[in-house]
Amino acid sequence: MTASADIGAEIIVHLARLAQSGGDHRLTTAQWSALRFFARANRLSRTPSAFSAFHATTRGTASQTVKSLVELGLLERHRSESDGRSVRYDLTEAGREALADDPLRALSERLEQLPENERGQLLGALQTIAGDLAVIRESNAFGTCADCAHCDSGADRSSFCRCAAETLRVCDMEALCVEFRPRNAQGDPQEHAH
Ligand code: SF4
């Protein structure tokens, strides 16, 4: 292991703590993380179990965090339109307003100031590392449709998800997905489709 790799790992952890430390203290770090997640995740992923995988925590802890946000009026529970049994959680209007004070915005603004190519390279490298670590930890990688091995793009520019077996809506294409599978992952994604 080179010294620069160790320093890079320390900087990433330090940056994550620093970015979450300032700003609005009405919510805990876990509650902010959940609020952000449910704002950015697609329909397949707006569940406590997907949030537990994203936040690298237990399902029980994730459920408690989600419950606390429901009690605060920032999240609301809905039955799935497709099967009526599963539930998903969506932000309320108050939840969307609360995100305006997200402490992570300071970090987003610094990233926005980077030249576009530098920002793209940095995001690409971080996504690759996150995907590799997810494999090592046997966790979900999380990502969006454009980089997903389950995504088929047609000549008419429509896209189809082989995992969910449905045509993708434009609004879902940039949302975080618990079923995301990196294109360079080992094996045939169709073997894992469900
Ligand atoms: S294509 Fe991939 S990222 Fe998009 S909805 Fe399907 S599984 Fe999720």
C-alpha cells in the first residue's frame, strides 16, 4: 500500500465527516442521509431496506431512522401501485423544504466549482471505488441507469431495465437504484435479474 493511497483514504473519510458537521442541527447525520436518499432514489429503492444497504447500517436502525422522519412529517408512507403489498416512502413538501438546509450543500458547491472534466474524472473514480468496495463488502453498489449493466438503450433513445422488466421513465434515469449493477462487474447481469 502506498502512502498516497493511505492519505487519500483518510482524506475521503475526513471530508465526509467535515461535510456533514456544519449547518442545520435539527436532524441527525443519519436523518439527513435518509432524507437525501429518499429524495434521490428511484421507485425500486425508496424502502428502509434499500436505505440500510446505502447507509451501511442494519435494517432495524434504518427503519428507526425512517420512522423518525415520518413522525417529523418529512417522509410519508405509500403502498406500491404495482402489487399493493410493498411500501415505499416519499418526501413530503416539508421534507423537500428541509433539504434546502442540507449541510452537504457546502460540499456540492465546492464540487460544482471544479472544472467539468476534473469533476467528471473525480466522480468516475469515486464511483469505481465505491463499486469495488461494495463487492468486497458484499453490499449493493448503487448508481444510475446510464452506467448500469441492466439498462438496454434502444435506437429510438428509449431505455429498458432488464432487472425490473420495464421501460425506464426519464425521471428515473438519474435516480439512485439499489438494483444497480456496474457494467464492468463480473458475470452476466441477466443471471441476477429478477
Ligand atoms: S437499469 Fe439498473 S439502475 Fe436503472 S432501474 Fe434498472 S437496475 Fe436500476
